[in-house]
Amino acid sequence: MASNEEILAGLAEIVNEETGLAPEAVELDKSFTDDLDIDSISMMTIVVNAEEKFGVRIPDEEVKNLKTVGDAVTYISGAQA
Amino acid sequence: MARKVVITGLGATTPIGGDVPTMWRNALKGVSGAHTLTDDWVAKYELPVHFAARVSTPASEVLTRVEAKRLDPSSQFAVIAAREAWKDSGITEVDHDRFAVAFATGIGGVWTLLDAWDTLREKGPRRVLPMTVPMLMPNGAAAAVSLDLGARAGAHTPVSACASGTEALHQGLELIRSGKADVVMAGGAEAAIHPLPLAAFSSMQALSRRNDDPEHASRPYDRDRDGFVMGEGAGALVLEAEEHALARRARIYGELAGTSVTADAYHITAPDPEGLGATRALKAALFDARAQPEDVAHVNAHATSTPVGDRPEYTALRAALGDHVQNVPVSATKSQTGHLLGASGAVEAVMTVLAVYERKAPATINLENQDPEIPLDIVTTARDLPSGDIVALSNSFGFGGHNAVVVIRNH
């Protein structure tokens, strides 16, 4: 099971791969849409890649609740448990 | 009097050059872009054809990783060629609402579609990425170019198999003549060097099987031609209303003087043996350009190197140009580039424009024993074209009975 730090680092890698944003820009308090400028199609790509990387399932109806990077880390961490 | 349309920018990424200067230098020299494929899928699927003509500069060396990730390879090629053409045109300001795109493809995002199908079967629907649809759609290249350059007067996608690229120029000319646009980015893109299209074209006996000698496989007009060589890439041309180009003192390569598109209504794949549809296209394009057969100083032929395809084009040229056909230097540049399908017309139009601008007809390679039934004057080493007022033709024909011709005049 990945620690929160590992989840954050993994997410940052996925976001970088999808958008080209520097991994260090992906911080817990950053909003995917407002701060990182990630559109809905990229968000879904990130979600699908995160599911594979962390071996979790993030239902579509849950994705809209993942407003910040921290929300995603918390959700993935909980889903792994 | 219809508005005149001129060509002010050129772009290309092809098997014989990743940009226009490199491609043109090689086209005059005479090189082959065909090589043995080293991909493991060639052996895995026991493909009967082991070679193709890939772009000489991979898109990954030109685009950023994130740009490439969101575009099918065909759209990647389109964006690369369009950016080069746009830069070459020198346009710094444009009314974006009067700037259109006409970017063709024969097949569209076939890599994306088939990769997604593999993903679905191996990993399930959840793993099929959300960018799949915009990447596979045939209008993906036109849309990507429109988005990249801010062209808002419509982004069109003519689809007529191997005539598509030439039909894009036809559409671009119409958009400017009719007053709907002042500037059009016209072109064609294709990226179909994938096992499925290779298997399908092989199955219809359209591809050369000269596996032991790829560089000599594309041999239009040669007695021993046995099919075309699959190519990939894109060509792009900036079309501009003449007054628009003159007002900004643009460098003008030539005039897109006339175009035409006809359909054979004869057979879904076989060319009409009498070339009637192609003849009508040639005559209509000359009429559209207000040109006489005697004005024609060069032809960039469709000439794919298939046993059945090369001959009817000669029949049509003979019918449209009369005895003058024997005076016309004809280049078959697919001998070098392979057949870029929906991109071929655009790439060959770029070469035809340069032939008129620089008065040089590019080389046709691999012609060792000319088919006696095709007594054309084939340019085997680059040749000077006459000075004075001339026109040149570029022909494209596609499965479905599509015929498209463009006429380029010096300006």
C-alpha cells in the first residue's frame, strides 16, 4: 500500500505525463480545474491512469468530488484500505 | 471575374524529408523513402509486405510530448506541416473569422481506433481513454490545425481515399472564390502504416511485395511494377486571395488557377480502363484555369506503381492534352515518397508548386524498363522547365472512382 506521499508523487507523475505540468506544481491544495487548468477529458484520463497505478476504482460519480489534489490523495488512500 | 487564389506558404513532413526544403532537395536528387519495417508486428501477423515509407523525421522529434499524446499520428503530421506552411507564408496578422481549414485524410485516426480496440479487449472499457473519440475522428486533423492556428471560417475534411489531398485544394479554392474565406490552410495527412491497413491493402493485391528490395519497389511506369508502397506524412499549402497576398507584399509561389473533381461511377476500386472520369477531371480543371492543353509544361502524375492504375492515367492525359502530351515532362514522385494515400495529393501539390516556382521537375526513380503502353516523357533525373507563362497539373485518383486535378500557374 502506498503512503500519502507516494500517492501524491504518483499523481504528480500522471498529471505531468498528461499535461506537461511540472510534478512539483502538483501540490495537495491545488485545484485540478482552477489551479492546474485540467479539463474534464484530461481529468478522466488522469483518473483512469491513477486507477491502474494504485489498483483502486474511482467511480465516475466520485470524480466530481475530487476538486483538489488532496481530495484525490485522500480518496485513493481510503480506497486502498 | 472570380477572385484569383495564390499559394504563399508550403509545409510537409514526408518519407523523403521532414520539412519542405529537405523534401524538395531529395525530390530533385531522387531518393527512396521506403525501408524494411523492423516492428515486431510484421512477423507476429505474418504480413506479406515487410516494408513501407515512414516519415523521415518522427513526429516526436518535432512536437512536445503532451502535444503528441493528444493527437493521432495523422493529426500530428497535419499540425507539423501546417505550422511549417504558416510560418513560411509570413502571415503575421489574419482575420481569424476569414481564415478556414480544408485538411483531408483518407482514413483518419486508424492507429487510435485500433489501439483502443486492443485496450478494450485486453483491459476492458474503463481503460479506453476519453481522448479516443477526438483522436480517431477523420476531422481530427482539420480540427487540430484549426485549433492550433485559430482558423474560424470552418474546418473542412474532404474524404475521397487517395484523391482526398487534392480535393482539399479544390475545396480551399472554392472557399476563397466564393468569398467565404480570404486565407485557407489546405492539405492532407495520413498515418496508416499499421498492420491492419497493410494486411487489407495486401489482400486486395494493391501493395508491392518486393520485400527483398524496398527502395526499388515503388516503380511507376516500369514494366515490372507490382503495386504501391505504403507511405505516411502530410502536406500543407497556404491559399490566399490574391488581393490579400498583394496587400501584405507576400512572396507568391504561384497561382492555384483551377481545380476539378469528378467521379467515375464505374467500379468501386478499379479505374475506368478508358480513364473517362479522369479525362473529364483534367479537361474541367484546365477549363477552370482558363488554360489550353498547350500551356501545360509539367505533370505530377498520380502514378502509384500498380499494374492496373498507371495506364488509364496515361489514356486520360492523352485524351485531355492531345498530341501535346508527348511534349510534357511527367514526374511520378510516389517512386520516392511511396503512396501517402489521403496526404499524397497535398504533398504532390507542394512539389508541383515548387516545380513551377523554381522551374524544375522532380525525379522519377526506379524506371528501368518503361511500359511500352505508356509512352510518356518521364523525368528520370530532375529537369529544367521552360521560362515564360506555364501551367502544371497534379492528378489524384482514389478508390471509389474519385478523380481530382489541380492546375498551378506561375504568378
